[in-house]
Amino acid sequence: MTTKDTMNGILVEHVSHQYNGPPVLQDMSLQVGSREILTLLGPSGCGKTTMLRLLAGLEELQEGRITVDGRVLADGVINVPPEKRSVSLLFQDFALFPHLTVINNVIFGLKDWPSSDRRARALHVLDQVGMTAFADVYPHQLSGGQQQRVALARARGPRPRIMLMDEPFSNLDTSLRRQVRDIVLWVLQNSVSATVMVTHDSEEAMFMSDRIAVVNEGRIVQMGTPEELYKNPVNSFVLGMFGEVNRMEGRVLAGHIETPMGLVCAPNLPDGAPAEVLVRAEGVRIDPNSAVHGQVVTSRMLGQATLLHLDLEGSNGDPLHVHARVRDNDRTRVNQEVGLSLDDQHVFVFPLPDVK
């Protein structure tokens, strides 16, 4: 991957924003280096797209400051218009002009370039995304994946300092999404742009990003590399953003919590403290030697893994429903009773408010 330049790029400082209601963004700060890809990951309505619109200049900044390469774009007094920000946007709906050919769509984004250089630059960026052969066709003659590649070429054409992407792959089917994602990542890694992407898809965020900012209710909950967030989530919300989890509750006794699936270590919590135990689906293992047993309710093969739904006896005799993602060679059948154990690297313990 190209070396990141953290001295240049986007700097967002203490940005808050609201419409006619509660705050959409609350004291948000972040930095995106030149050549870096940062993804804002979170549920719908958490403020991700509002941040993109503020970076693009499509919304007027109410509080805080945004700078790029040390230049103030917005601070409540200064508000540089979108066309002066060296910003390009890539949306899920492609936004190509239907009456223009592919190459003319790309040339349209180069209106500030010398006319003598526009066609050569357009052909160059089309070549980067493998679309030179389609230069003279119209958007309606292209597949969805091809249209997105043209949209990427148009966005990259003017060499923007800021690249913004709002759910750019959500309108593509699974196979096209993987193909286009690979191309977009390669192009961005070979550019000098500071890139901010918005998505609610954690797999997409992990594949595309140098760093991820998990956003909830207008605040950044945790920011770090994909590996840092996956292995060391700060709370249950962040953990839940990166895959399906099983939830149990209990109280700490001698550094452990007794759960229906066995004892779980809780070394940093005091005795008597209430806590939630969260286990990723891939952290539940089939273990013939375990004293904990569950009954298979459903079994669905998902390629190299099988997703199991299991019932076992929970606390106080109440039933507990558990999901497990196991290797496909861990053969099971519906109604079979199987031994279960936990993989510690996929088990997390977080404190709960004491409501005694």
C-alpha cells in the first residue's frame, strides 16, 4: 500500500450539526491523511452522510472547523463553496449523464482543465478502471458495475484532494460489488487523495479501509484499524457492528462469570459487578468433550462454514438460543444434541449498570 501522508489531508475539529431537532453530529473530530482511506461505519441516521455533506460544502458548517492541507474550508465564518474545495463524490446511484457518452461524462468533470488536456486525461482515468473500450457508448448500454467504474473515473479525473464515497457499492449485486470494490481500492491506493467513505457494511469497511470510525448517534465511538476494532472493541455496540453476537448476562464471582456455556474470565471487573458476555457466532465451537450441550434447531451451509441455531438450558432453567458459525466439516443434523465450548478470542465481557 502507498505510504500515507498524515501531515496533509483532512482535519475535522469539534464539528456539531443539527437540523430541526436533536443534534445529528456531536463534537466530532477526525483526521484523514493524504493517501489514506477512512470509513465512517454505523447504522442509518447516525450522522455519517451529514459529515460527508459538510466536507463537500453541501451543508453550511454550524460549529467547529474543517481544513484540508492546512487550508480552512469552513469554520463558521469562512465557507469555501463546493467547486473550490477540490472534492469529488462517488454515490451509489452513479449519477452519470444519460445524454453523454462515457468519455464525455468524464470530460465533463474536467471543465477546469485546459481543453487541450481533457481528452487525454479522460482516456487515462478510463484506462485505470478498464473502461477505455467503452469510451464512445452511452451509460444505458453499460452494466451497473461498468457504470460505477465510469463514475469512479469521472470522480478521479480532476485529481481531487478529497474523495468522498457514500455507500458506493450498495446498488451492485454481490459478484459485481467484489469486482468493483477491488478496482476502486486499487485506484484510491494509487492516488494522493484523502478518502472518506460511508457504509453500514462492516465487511466492506474492513476491506476498503486503512482506518474505521464507528459512529453512533452523531459521535465517534471508536476509531482504529480494522484489526484493532475487530480484536479490541471498546463496547458491545462496536462489537455488534462487526458480526453476529450471542448475548448473556451475569455477575462476577472470583474473576469469572458463570454462563449457560461455562465459566468466562472477567479479570478487570470487581466481584458482584453485573456484566454482559458477548460471544461472536464463530466463537461457539462443536466440542464432543464438553459438558455443555445444545440441540440443533436449524443448520444452513454457507460455503466454507455452516450456521447453526441451537437451543440450550439458560440461567434459571430458561431456554437460551445461540447462533454458531462452524467449519463445514463439523457435520450436524437438526435435533441432534452436540457439545459446545467457547473460543476465548471471540468472547468479550463488558460492565453493565447495576440495577439492584
